[in-house]
Amino acid sequence: MTAPTAGSDTALLARYGNALTGLAAGDAWGYQVEFTSYTQMPAYPVTPPAGQWWTISDDTQMTLALHWALAEVTDFADIEAVTDAITRQFLLWQVDPDNTRAPGRTCMTSLHNLRAGACWYETHGAVESAGCGAVMRLVPTAFAPQQYLLGLTALQAVITHKHPRAVVPALLLADATRHAPEYCGRFLEHALTGAAQIYNGTSGWTMDPYLRDVLAPITGDVSSYLVDGLNDGTTDILTAAAGRLEQLRHLPPAEFGDPCAGIGEGWESASAVALALLVADRATTDNDPAAAALTGPEGLAWAATSNGDSDSIACIAGGLIGSAHPEKDYWAAVGLTPTFEPRYAEEIATAARRLPAGGTD
């Protein structure tokens, strides 16, 4: 059977399923060693979870919460309705009995403020943080209709992390995720190109009307806001990751070492995205079988064996790698069949059957 073309609706849905499975698998893989230093890792690379279930963390939980929020909205053009839906689902997650898996302090503090009645853009609303919570959960927005993709991605970020250095990496990651079949093997290159376009004023993002409306409560100048996010270390981190990628091209995978080396530890958005793009670049090809040094599962293993936020790095990388493949059940085809806890296995399977469409399907 011929695989569907990457741009077809069938392929987009297959990619969404592959992204959800990949992010959950990476999350569970890295969650085993989330707070373990590289020198104390139990194996190099860390082996996949053993036992009955692959236990996911807050990264997958919040991704699913975002999916259900977008699924309940009938019109993405109604920003207030989308905001209410995302906030409601995040607040349900906040008090979920399963929310015991090292949830991020910024997410919990911001949601505490929102539960008390603050709006995200108010002083006592979302925390002014660039933490990686803004990027680890965004896969559903990357698969929304194109005209809403940027604004939804920014909105899910600012509801808990209203910092330019959280929003800009989120936009770069959403773009990479949506266009993964085109960008595979060159994710970091495209991210730096996107950054350059923002700097030189040729980026269409600065003129995106939906993104403008989402960010209106905190800025009237989207271009300057995005530049601020790049200048606050994001461009430097992406550049460092691109340099590391060139070094790795000449090494066998056994000598890759800690993915975080020289880049950052992934606890905040810029380094988390840069590390995931680096891993995805080594685990995907651009029509060149020799270009990928790692299989998809090997990419998750390397991402998890890090000195930083192992579950978030592997989660984001898994979403990217999965989204690069338009064939159904990519992960099973490459030998990875994670058995998630029944609750989350069912949620992932159900979510994978419906794209976030905002009533357009």
C-alpha cells in the first residue's frame, strides 16, 4: 500500500497519532530519570521503561488537557471561548488525583492565580516565566487549522507562561511540528531561518492577525515582542545547538554523549526546544538514508539520557519525530510499542482519532 502524501488529511491525522504516541513514549522514557544527573544514569543510553506500564508525567497529561480543550471549541476565532476552554481543562488537570508527577511550579502557580479569578495577562495572572511547560504540551495546536496555528500556540503558552522567551520557542516548535515532513533532518536550520526572518522583518508571523489578537492584552507590537524573545538567549541557544549538530555529524552515536552539553538543560523553553530539534535532526532523514544516525526509538533513548529535564526533552523530541511520519502507526513499524497506563492509553487513542479542528471538520 502506498503511504498517503504528507499534506493529505489522512496523513495529517496519522502524523497527529504518531506525534501523540511519540511524545508520550519519550515522556515516559525520560520520566524514569528526570532528576538524575548524566553521570548517575543507570545506563548509556537509558533503556525503555520496564514493568507493566509506561508511566507518563505532567507533560503528556497537559498535552491531553490541551487536546480536549481544543476539541470542545466550535470556533477558534472566538479567542475568549478558546481561552476559557484551555483554562478550564488546565484547572481540571491541576486538581486531578493523578497530578502527582512532578508538575511544573510555574504551571501550578499560574493556575492557582487563574483559579482565584485573575486573567492570564494581569499582574497576578500567569507567571512571567520562560519555563518549558509552555512548549512540552503544544502538539495539539501544531495540528490545528493553519490560520489559527500561531495564535493557538501562543495562547496555550501565555495562559501559564507569559514571557517572550516562552512564546517564541513555542512558535518555532509548532512550525517545526506542523512542517516536520518537509523539515526533517534540517529542523535547526529552519528554526534559525525563522529567527532570521523575524529579525529582518520578512516573517509573516509578525503580521498574523490571529497571533496579534491573542497577544493584544500584553503587546501592541508583535514584531518587537518576538525579537525580544529571540534576543533573550533563544537565538544563541539555537546557534549553539546547530554547532553541536555539525560536530555530531562526524561521530558515531556511541560517542554523542550528553545531549545537553553546550546547549542548556531543557528546564526552560529555548533550550528544551533546541535540544529536541537537535535530537530530531539526528533521528530523521531528508530522503537520504545515511542522514539519520539514530532510529526514532534510539532518538528517544538519547534524549532521555541527559543531564537536564529528560522527560520534557524526550517528550518534545518524540512529538517531532512522530510528526515527521505520515504513515499510520509509525512507532510500531520501527519496533516501539509502549504500553501506557489504561487511562492514558485510551485517552491517547481517542485523541488520535480527531484533529483539533475548531468546528471546521
